[in-house]
Amino acid sequence: MDVYFRSYFFKFRPFVFGAILNWIGSLLAFHVFDYGNTLLTVAAVTLFGYFLPGYLLHLEVKQKKNG
């Protein structure tokens, strides 16, 4: 939920995709996978759902600052 609300605050599209990915990953981890695959799913969702949009936002701010 946090990433989804943050996407509207910052008006930054990768946060929306990250939020959707977090929801899909949580549903998969909870309903489909066993324990070992759940840990891998949570790690992948964290990487692509939080860190990737945050890094893209960092690059955008850095580009606006230098440009």
C-alpha cells in the first residue's frame, strides 16, 4: 500500500508498477509457493518493487539537478 500511495504523491510511474508488482508477489508468495520459493519471491519483489523505482527516481532527480 505504501508504494502505491507514494506513486500518487510523487507522480512517478515506476512506483505504480512497483506497487502492482508487490501485490502480485505477495499473492504468489502467500498462495502458491512453498517456504523456500517464498523467500526467493519476497527477495525478487523487494528488489524490483522498491529498489528499482527508487533508483530510477534518484536518477531522474540527479538528471534534473544537473540539467
